[in-house]
Amino acid sequence: MKTPQPQFSPLPEQDLELLSAYLDDQLEGPTRSDLERRLADDPRLRSELEELRSTTALLRELPTLTPPRSFTLDPATVQPRRSHYAGWALAWVGQLGSGLAGLMLVLLASLQMLGGMSGPMAAAPAPMIAQPTASALYEAAPAATESAAVMSVPIEATPSATESAAVMSVPIEATVSPDAAAGTMALPANSEPVTETESAAMMTLPTEPMVNSDMARQTEPSEVATPEVAMGKAAPAPAGVPPVVLLLLGLVLLGVAGASWVYTRRGA
Amino acid sequence: MLNEEERIIESAQRGDVEAFNQLVRLYESRVYNLCYRMLGDAEAAADVAQDTFISAYRNLNRFRGGQFRSWLLRIATNACYDVLRARKRRPATSLDALGTSDDEGRGFDLPDPHEHPDEVALRHELAAAIQHGLAQLPEDQRVVIILSDIQGMAYDEIAAITATSLGTVKSRLSRGRARLRDILRAGELLPAKFRHEDR
């Protein structure tokens, strides 16, 4: 069957739209009466209306086809669905849970990264970190107070500085792992014995691994790296998952929660 | 009727497949006819109609009231668009399904026994010609023409199904009708009885 190119109507689109709406009885008031007046005066407009009327009549006369088969679903092949409310409750819990977990991971990673990226600035926040330590150790042994004070000033590489760096690095492991004794294993063999107070101080220190590692890094160039210092410096890094990974994981969780929320809100 | 339908929908939302099948029986003809007029191919229309009901069942929890029929036809319309898009990507297969086959001869309700064979033939020829004309319309105009002029729906329901405004529906309908009129008037597609003389 040959397909001729359609001839486009010479009537303005606005008139076509009026005629189409008039056919569907959608015109009211002055718009309708204006068009009826124009139809009475303009044979071309009348002819156009009749052709459109014929076209719509042909469409309305098209027979209704009978589907070739039934589209009913077979209960045996359709998996049972959860009920409406159970499904929504599960979706909400999932979204909220993953969103909160993602947010916490992002915050945690941000804190770690901010601390780590501060680099040479590490000495600045150090006193703030040292202060609670000092106050915690207010009644403790002078040795512990001294080690806290050491943090706030540039350090000459001395065994005691090395020790303080090592000690400061220990609590990070202690906070990650409850086994504080493992942290004290990083202390140099020739250091002063770690008192219980020091152990307590280590446990009360806030988790600022990068600050402490930077402290250790500062001490490093001025002395030959001893195994103790190496351990003290390395201690924060393996203490947990790298912050970038935490950040990415958090962002992914937040993204999943957000996408899931948008998906369920779109509805029908 | 609507309250009864709401009750059936609630049962179906609780996982009652038989309740959902009542809805299928109620709307399968309308869904199939929409798909057939959009695609011009009985087999593809049946597949899309089946997919529509499966998709509707799986997403029934996302139906939040309103007209179930509109919601269902919206799923069907989107499924038809997907098929048409796939055909455009693979044009070799789309030529078989432009409504030029003899699908119009199959699936009709039984013809009136008093109808003359010539009249039956003329009716089939005309239906095939109109289907061919529909296939030449842009998809957005085609769906509005089908819903309005073949299925007899109101503008606001068509707007809901096509996710457009009333103004857009009116505009697409007017342009679609004018274009279809031009196609049919252009000549050989229409039997002489329905052909208008050129002005």
C-alpha cells in the first residue's frame, strides 16, 4: 500500500485547536459563540470541521478487538508479595538505617581526614587534645603530665619524646581494641615503666590518630628510626579502615538511602 | 462499583492474586486494544498487555488511590513506548509491525450474520487503513487520539495517563486529528465512500 505524504492543513493551528475542542463539546461561553459565528460565515472553516468530524467518527467506529488470550496471572507462578504496610515499613527502616549509618561513616571519615590533612598544623590542635589529658592526669603521676606537655612544644628527639609519641599513639589502638595491654607493647623497652595512671590516660585520650602520628613524624627526622618509633608512627594507620574508604562507604550508603527514598516517593 | 473496585484492589495489595485477576478481566480488553492501536501488531500487543499486568501486580503497592484504570493504562502506555523505542533501534524488525498485516481480520468480535460479506470486507479494509494512518502519527499524538477518539476517555483522564497537562492533551489531539485527516484524505488509504473531494 502506497503511503502518500500528508498535506498539512492550511488553517492556523489555533483554529484547528478550537475546532477540535468544539467537536468534543469543550468550548463554552463567548469562545463557543464566536466560533459558531465564524462557522456560519466561513465555508472553509465549516468544511474543515466536517472533515475532522468524519475522521473522529471513523476512529470511533473502529471495532474493539478481542484479546487473543487471557492475561490473568497464575497464582502458582506469581510469587507472594508482602503486604502493603509491611513493605512500606521495611522500606522506611531500610532507608533510615542506611542513611544514618552512611552519615555516621561520613562524619567519622571527615574527622579522621581533617586530622590527617592538617599535617604541619598538627602541633596547633595538639594542646587542645593534651588539655583533657592533662586535666585527666591532674592528680596522676608527674611523668604522665610531662608527656602531655611535651606534645605542645617542638620536640628535640630524645628518648622521652619518642616515648611520648609512642605513648600517644597507643591509645588509638586501645580505643579500637579493648586490649590496652597490646598498646603498651609498643613502648620502648628502655622507657619508664608505664603506670596504671598512664594506661588510664591513654584510654581517656580522644581518638586523634593523625595528630599523634604527626607528632611521631615530627620527631622522626631528628633521630635514627628505632623500631619503637616506627611502631609508634605506624600505630594509627593500621588501627582501622582508611578514612577514604570509610568516606566512600558512607557516601554510597547515603546515596542508596536517598535513591531508595526518591524511588519509593515517586509512587504511581 | 468504584467502592467494589477499591475493595478488590486492597485485597490484591495484600497479595491476593485472584482478586488481582478480577481487575485483569475487567481491563484486559482495554489494555490490549490500546497496545494494539499503539503498536499495530497483535502479537506484540498481547505481549505488552501481559507485561503490563505483571508489572502492575508487582508494583501494586505503589498505587495510591485515584483511578486504577488510568494507572494501568499509564503502565501500558509506557510499555508501548519502550517497544517503539526498541523498534527504532532495530528498524529491520519494525517494518513487520506497522499495521499492514491482516491483524485487523483476526480478533474481532463475531461479525453480524446479517452483514453482507462486501460490507465486512469494506469494514476490515477501512480499519486497516485507519490503523496504517495511526502508525504514521507521532507517538505522543497517537496515544492521545487512541484514548480520546477510540476509547472515548475524557481530557483529564488522558492527561493523567500521559502525565501531561490538559492544554497539552488538547493541542496534541487537535494536531493529531488534523494530521490523520490529511493522511486519510490524501487518497488511497480510504475507501472511495469515505474520501473527501479536495477543495
